Amino acid sequence: MPAESAHSDDPQGALLPGSEGTAETTVLVVDDSPVDRRLAGGIVENQLGWKAVYAGNGVEALQAIERQLPSIVLTDLLMPEMDGLELVEAIRAKHALVPVILMTAHGSEDIAIKALRKGAASYVPKKSLARDLPETLEQVLTTAKADRHQQRLQECLTRVESHFVLNNDPALIPPLIGHLEENITRMKLCDPSGLILVGVALHEALTNAIYHGNLELSSAVREQDEKAYHETAQARRLLEPYSLRRVYVRAEVSRLEATFVVRDEGPGFDPSLLPDPTDPANLERVSGRGLFLIRTFMDDVSHNEAANQITMVKRRYR
């Protein structure tokens, strides 16, 4: 059970607009290439069983959103009339609770980084759509739904501190993120779209702690053989010393900033050996992707000497 302390000096609180999800999960696929549109839509429908709707550019996408609000927008970056960056900005301004995932290709790295900083929730390289898109869509949708279901708050706290000790079960990650997002919302620390980005960063940090930290799995293994990667993870959860390791999470959230500390009991790693996550040339590499998203969405990020602990700070938006 978590230990938690909280204080309130605003008993009236402030209710934020609620956003209830629809019964059917709909992904708006935006791409000027009919082939790429259908490829992405096919993955959405065949692998996830969700509904895909289509638009050829950002202008058509905004028109489609006005007709029916989708669960997620999946967009290319380089398009005529309105590109992916402009689309991200428009969606964030008018429909902040609709997350946007980018489809990146060679030559779009710079605009992708700008779009992530403007509010896109994640990205998937086009060359690895079949492998990475279903998991990314599910992760972002889970985070977005956790946000939508926790908008109706009746009190405003001044500070919340939580401590968790987790085993290596990834099923614990979504409810933990939901709990932390609820505290962030109470503090009015982020706008709704910013809350989704913090959730994505926390998901990456917790996933890294379990898979790369405690279970000592390399991204290179996953890149070569996805099935072998998950089979090894499942086996190691039952074997010592991996099964004995825990993930320790501490969160302190105030009206001015939130600090999250995630520590695993693995041997650690050398962050300098990862591809530079700020270099656009490395955007499509699997290794370092999580750290890149964390550094993009958090204001301060640091590791301890052993690099088995990450500290992330998110400051109040202006």
C-alpha cells in the first residue's frame, strides 16, 4: 500500500471539464499517401480491432475531427496544405484531450522533435509500424483515458507525496500513472494535453526500470526478435535474482512542480553509451527512445551515479 500525505487549503476546488470516451475506439489516420494511410489503418483494424478513419492532410483532419472526435490522431509529418506540426498545434489548441502520435520517416526528424515539444504524445518510425504501432497506440490511449476519467476533482491540494514499491509486473504501471496524474491535476500543474505527455514520460521510466533495469533486457534484443524479448522477460520474472528485485517510486507534487524518482535494483548502465537522444539522426533508433521522450516531456532529468535511478522534474505550465 502506498504511504501518502496531502494538504488542502481550497475546499471548494475547481472542476475541470470532463471528457468521456466513446464506446468504440477510433483512430484518425492522416497521411497524403494512400498506401501509407491504408497500411497504418490496416494495423489499427487488424491487430487492435479498432476503427480507422482517414484524412489526406491536416486541413482534412481538422474537418474530420469537427464531425466526430476520434480517440487518437495518427499523423504523418510531411504533407501539403497543413503539415503534421501545424496539425499538432491546432489539435492542442482546440481538442487538448485528443492525443496525437507521429509517424516519422527519414527527412522528418527536425519537424518531429518540434511536434513532440508542441504536444504530440509519441512517435513511431514508419519502417517499424507493424512492430511498434499497436503497443504505442495502446500505451497512449491508456494514458489519455486515465486523464479523462480524473478531471472531476472537488478539492485543490497544496502538496501530495506518494511512495510505491512495485514488483516487475507491467500491469501495475497504468494504475500507478493514473494515481500520479490525479495528483498533478489536483495541483493544476499541467493543462490536459501536458498531463498526457507527463504520463508518457512516466510510462517510459517505469517500463525501463522493469525491463532494462531489473530484468536486464537490452533494446537490441527486442529490435532483433520481439517474441524472444517478451518470452525472456516473462521467464526472468520467475527467476532469481530478477524476481527478487523491486522498483521504488517516489512522487512529490506541489502547485509549483512535480518531482518523480524511479529506482530499480538492477546493475545500472552508462547513459553515455546510448545514442544522443537530442540528435535528430537517432530519432528512429529503438535504443534511447524512452530517454528521448522523457527528456523532451520533462523539464529536468538526471540519473544517480549507478544510473539505476532517474529523477524527473515537471514545472507548472505558464
